[in-house]
Amino acid sequence: MSAAPSAPASRPDSARPDKPPPPPFVLWGSLGLIALTLVLGWDWEYGIGFSLRDIYDNLGRHNPVLEGVRNLDWSTLASPTVLAGFAETFQMAAIATILGGIVALPLALLNSVTGAPNTFVYVAVKNFNSFIRAIPDLIYAVFFVAAIGRGALPGVLALFFLSVAVIAKLTSDIVDGIDQGPVESARASGASHTQMVKTAVLPQILPGYTSFALYTFEINLRGSAVLGFVGAGGIGEVFSNYYQRGWYDRLVAVVIGFFVVVFVVDRISIAVRKRLL
Amino acid sequence: MAQTPTGGMTDAQAQQRSEAIVRPEKPFNRFRWTVTITLLTLFFVTSATVDIELTQLAALPERTLFYLGLMYTPPDVTEAPSAITAMIESLGMAWIGTMIGALVSFPLAFLAATNLFGKPVVFAARQVLNFFRSVPEIVFLILLLPVTGLSPVTVALALGISSIGTLGKLGAEVIEGIEGGPVEAAAAAGGGRLQRIRWAVIPQVIPEIVALWLYRFEINIRNSAVAGAVGAGGIGTLLVRQIGQVREWAAAGTSLAIMVIITLIVDTISGRVRRRIIRGPTRAVDLGANAGEQPEGTGPGAGPKREGPTGSVGGGAVVPV
Amino acid sequence: MITFENASVTYPGGVQALKDVSLELGEGEFVVIVGLSGAGKSTLIRAVNGLVPLTSGICRVGDQVVDAHDKKAIRALRAEVGMIFQTHNLVKRTTVLNNVLMGRLHRTATWRTLVGAYTKGDVELAMQALERVEIVEKAYVRASNLSGGQQQRVGIARALAQEPKVVLADEPTASLDPPTSHLVMRDLKSICRDLNITMLVNLHFLDLARAYGDRIVGLRAGELVYDGAAEDADENVFRDIYGRSLTADDVLEKEGSL
């Protein structure tokens, strides 16, 4: 630098703080994230062997599924099997959501500090809900198929448990966020715990609860696609059937059809949920 | 009799006034009725028409208990190690999948945020995200099977691709919820769009977005068990084999238990980390010195500020000033 | 009607909100409590219906000792004690009538509550309460559609529906403008007189306290520092209670003096 106007009377450098190291949480957190990814991604006994090179190589490979896309058999969409499959999926989802919603409501209420009459019940219900949530719907389906045979019933049961888990979790999240004012006033007039929950808590969570139920209906529709693979009914059985027989042209057509149905229901559901909230 | 707010009316006038106010009639709630009736009809119609064999229904309780018994009495822990390995594989698929989804959705989330980009860009980005959200994972899985075979990588890819949609949408919502102040300040200082994003937006949204990733990871753990059912690996494949094919009930019971336990553990850890990320590094501020001063304008909820997680919980007395 | 004997409240954090307060209120009295924020007004009021349990000392309502730990007894007591809140505390999503009916909860069977079928007698009482506060035409209106003053009147109706012996009001006019504040205070006063209900009101504004109270109780830092007739309470008295000189924020109507 050329002769600049003299800097202000020299401050000792020690007045300027050194840049602090990143907070330990962030540091260790980021390292942990990266380490975890590497460990789990690598190709060793405990990793999954992820390799971009492999993917690239394989993209060019003969892909019968994509071939099926080239000449889609749309007529299959009108076949009775397929229509029955769609209908069954819809029925399964509806029954599971309604029944699941009914059971989930008290579970959600008990799963919150405001709604539970005492700590013991709260802890018990909380653990119970976590437990139910930890089991994916397909596993329920596999179990019930093995226990009572194939058909739509195992599928309904599996979706039922899934619905209870999802609706209860989402609803109990909002129960803790309600306005406590009416709760206090209900208590102040001598209401019992149940009465307080019904008059002060329930009206506040009803819109959210209904919205979650609709959302769960969608999840159930999509879930039933997979359940069919293990024999639990719905459109998934059609998928599984066509896949195993190699009828890719029909498979893709049905999959696309399914996708369209899901999409339409999704749009409707979003519109209705917006109006509710 | 009610006292009228303005004195000065004669008694006769007051009498007339209170008689003139008639009690309203209870209105007929159309909305509620339609909803209830629709739901009931829906339920009965679907129950009646669904193709369920009643014999299955009748046998349900007894069979369930029977097989649960086979699974857990007595418990068989010899299979535990293979179950744990399989579960780790599922965790791996879920994690890698989530990372893939996170990486791809990250830029998309910005593009889909109305406070950062113009309408056409946002619209396009949102349609892309919606597409990914609508397609069920199973579809991606089927499409990918010929490419990468029946392996964990396939599942990871499928999970990753199907996570893009939700992560992108929720990420965009987080971004739209930030404070505009810092962005404005950066613009006023002459920052270009990318710089504004880098310095004003990203620091605000990173904690919540990372928390989103962890939340999606929890969901993907369940999805990977499901996806594994087609045979691509992980705990899903193991369980399907043990329950569905070879009917080794005791081993299945152990596998199921391992799956639940590990899922719950990971859920708890992930939940703690998420809360910690969002809360930030400050511990609950110690206001012991200020305990004497109490906030004004008390409502039932406002009270002397407390340290950390203490304070009345639920059924106890509310703590007001 | 209400008796405090050496009542003290210490919150879990160590804050002592009430220090050895002894007080006796008779039936049908209209008592106003004044004091700075944090002086213990809310605590005192909530000790009457057990929302805040006493750490030591006794509070009695009628013959009954207020014991927050006896769940059944405290609920029965609360049914006889109506409470009006600063923030109205209405269930916004439901009708005015349903809100008022909440005052009858203790006397309603649980199954009726769950289904939402109150007895005709209860509905009649609720309607009468609404007529009393002159808002009955809004009985089926959603609570969130009312103004602040109207919501507070619904809160009063809810307390009335309990057919209480005592009514507690915690800063009932805090979120209201001056004309509405006067309306509410007038309603409370007339209710107290006509129905012979003991009324205990927390007030922040000293001019309101003086205008409507029969008796004024002053708290400072948890201690009882004044207990006398309202007309005897002038500026000096209030200054003593507050422990500082008065400001414009202490009165509702900025013009005029105490």
C-alpha cells in the first residue's frame, strides 16, 4: 500500500478477538453427518455399496420395464380385474381411515399433557403410540396374511394400524399447542377432566384432526399399492401379478393410471383441507 | 331485572326493551349434517361391498394371538445378530436415500420459494416437486430394478428420489417463513441474488432444513423396511422371508422386536438432535436474578420466567403473577 | 363468605407471591383488589378457587376449606365460584351458548357433555344469563365473531350460569376500551347487588376501583397494606399501596383526577 494517511493511534492487536472456532455442536454435527454417509454408503459388510459408476454403467442396460413403456396397453385399464383392484384399494383406504381415525382420537388426546388425566396414562399411551408407529404397514400386512390368509382383510388391518399411528401422532402434536384459556376456565367452573377435554380441547383440534384424517386417506391409497405385493389386496395385487408375468406393457399402464388417480385425489384433498383450516 | 346501562329510562321503557329482545332459535347446521351423513354412508357402503371373507374376520383374534405366541413364547435370540445386520442395512438405505433426496431438493427448495424467485420459476419448480411427491415410492422402485438390480442401492435411490418432493416443498415453506430484514439489508449493501441467498437466507434456514432431513430420515427408515420387502435387502426382506416364506416364527419375532427397538432408538436420538438444532446452542437463560420482577399485564399463562424445563405441567395450578 | 388466615404462597421458583395475608369478605360485598403488577393480586384471587394452592395458611369459602388436593371437593367448590378472566377464555370456534353452558358442566352428567345434550333447565339458565348481560340475541353466533367487550360479557354470563355464590374477576377490563370497561363494571356491580353475590375483582385502573368498589384491598409485594372503604381511598392511599407516585397509566380515563 502506498503511503496512506496514518492509521488511528495504533491499537494493540490483542484488542481484536480471534475468529472463534465453529461451535462444537455444529462441528461435530457436520462431521458426523458426512462420516455416517460414508460409512453407510461404502461397499463393505455394513454398508450398502453405493457407487455412481455402477449406476452409470447400468443405465444403458436392457430395461424391459422401459420397453414396456414404449407400447403401453391402455386397454387393460378397462379390464374388470384392474377396475376391481382400484375399487378395492379405495374401499380398503376408506374403511381403514374411518376406523383408524375413530380409534386415534382418544389416543391422541391421551398422548398430550393437557389431555391426559395423569402422568401414568400419558407415559403409557405415549409409549404405546411410539410402538405402533415403529412398525411399517407392510410388516403388519405380512403378518396378517400369514396369520389369516390373503385377501383384503389383512390389507385393511395393516392400513388401520398405520392410520391410527399417523393420525394420533399428528393430532397429538397440535393438542399441545392449543389455547389454554378455555382449559383454565373449564377447570375453574368445576368441570371434570373428561368434560374439560370435550368442551375446551376438542373444538380446537377438530379442524386439524379432520385435515390429518384426509391426509391419511391419501397415504392409505398409496400404501395399498405396495400391500398387494404380499397378498393383502388392492391394486397392488394387480401390480404384483403383472410384474411377475412380465406383462410390462400392462403394468406400466396400470401404474400410470394409479398415479393419475392418486394425483386427482391429492388435489381434491388439498383443496378441502385448505377450506377446513 | 337487568339494569340498563344508561339510567334515565323509565321502568316502562326498560320493561318494553327487555321484552323486545327475543331469544333466537337454534339454527340448523347443514354442514355438520352433510358431513356426518356422507361419512356414515361411505363407511357402510364400503364395508358392505368390500370383498372380505367373514370367516377370516371371525378367525382373526384367535389366529393373531396364536401366531404372536409362536413368535414370542419362548423368545429366540439366536437370530438376533442377523436381524441387527439387516436393520443396519435398512438404516443405511434410509440414510443414503435421505442424503440423496436432501442434496437434490436443496436447490429446488430455493427455486420454489416465492420470496426468492419470480412466479414462472417458482411455478415450474413447484410442479416438478409435486410430480415427485405424487409418485409412490413403489413406482420408482419398479422402474429402477432393472437398472441397479435387486440391491440396497436401488432402494436407496428409490427412497431418495421420492424424498425430493416432500423435502423440497417443506424446505420452500421454511425459506418463505424467514425474516425479510436480513435479506433486505444484504440487497441494500449491493448483494446479488446468489450472495443474498448465501449470506442472508441460508444461515436462517439451515437449522430447520437439517431438522427436516432428520425427520425424513425417520420416515425413510420405515419406507426402507417396506421397500426391502420386494427382496432388495434390509430388515424388510428378512421379515418377509421369515414370516411369509419359511414361516420361522420365533426368528421373525426376534427380527420384529429388533426392528421396533432400533427404530425407536433412532427416532429418539433423531428427535433430540432435531430439537437441539432448532433451539440453538443457548441453554435456557438463567433469570434467577430477575425473579423478583414479574411481567406486566398478566394472563393466566404469563408467569415469572423459569429456568429450563421446570414449571407447572398440565394438571397443576397455572402460575400467574 | 371468604376468609384468608395467614395465607402465603411461594412458587416453585422461590418467588413468594403472598405473605401472610389475612382477610375476611362478607356475603354480597363488592371488593376490589389493587396493587402493582407482581404484587400478588392474581395469586390471591386464584387461591380462592384453588387454581393456586396455598403454601401455608388457610382459605375458606363459606364453611369449606379450599384444598386443591382434594379433587372432588375442589371441583364442587369451583362450581360455586365463578371466574372471569382478563382474556375472556372463550372457546372461539363454538357458539356463545355453548360457551355459557360450560358454566353448567359440573352439574351435567358426563355422557350428556360428550354428546352435547344439555338439559332444558340448563339451557334455560344459560339463556337467562345471556339476557342478564344483554347479549342473548347472539346466542348462536360463533364466539370469535364478537367484539372484545361482547366476549367479556359472554364470560360474565358463563360465570353467572353457574349460579355462583362468589365471582372472581381477574382484571376483567384489561383489554377493553373505556366505555366498554364501564359497561362491564356496571354489569358486575349490578349482579353483585341484585343476586347478592360476593364479588372479588382485580383492577389495574384506580379510578375504576374507586368508582365501583365498596371496599378496596391493597397489596404490595405480597403483603396486605390497605383494607378500607372505597370512598376513603384517595391519591395518598394509592400512592402508599403502590409505593411510588401515580402515573397516567394507573387510571383509565386520562382526564380528571381520582
